[in-house]
Amino acid sequence: MNWFVRSTALAVLMSAGLAMAAPKVIKKVPPEFPAEAARKSINAGSVRAKLTIGPDGSVLEVEIVEAEPKRVFDRASIEALKGWKFEGTGQKETHEVKLVYRNEE
């Protein structure tokens, strides 16, 4: 069986504050669908993560806020989100992102 599962992950950026505009993403790294999830016949899920974005737009920290199912997609989400890059604002910011996983194999 091929463990490189074809999958999609959709990202939705949510502003942490109502008055603040969401930061502009300039580089997205798509997460890989975990082989472990495919082996366990888990075909979908989602992760909501809080990102701490540095003044230069790099992701400094990723905190998993909510996940369904729990702990299945956390590692893949953290690895991918740490590779994202935002337009730098000169200030440290926090924003939330929701990744939605679907196994399309």
C-alpha cells in the first residue's frame, strides 16, 4: 500500500481581534495527511491553531487550540504552519488558522 496518501488541507485564516485585519500570507506550506491516520481509516479532520507571528512575518510559535479528532493531525499541522510566512508588519502578532484535512484516496 502506498503510504503517501493524496490529501487536501484547506487553510482559513482568522483574525485574533475583530478590529484587526488578517495578516497577508506570502508563503503556505501544505500539511501532509498523516500515514497513521490513513492506516486507522481516519479520512477527515480539522485543527485550529494559534500562530505567533514575528515582526518579520515568520511564524515563531504554533499552539493547537482545537483538533478533531484529537492529536491525529497536530504534528503535521505544526510542521506545516512553522513553514508559513506572512507579510512583516514590524510587530509581533497572534492570529488563528484552521486547517481542514480530507483524504482523497
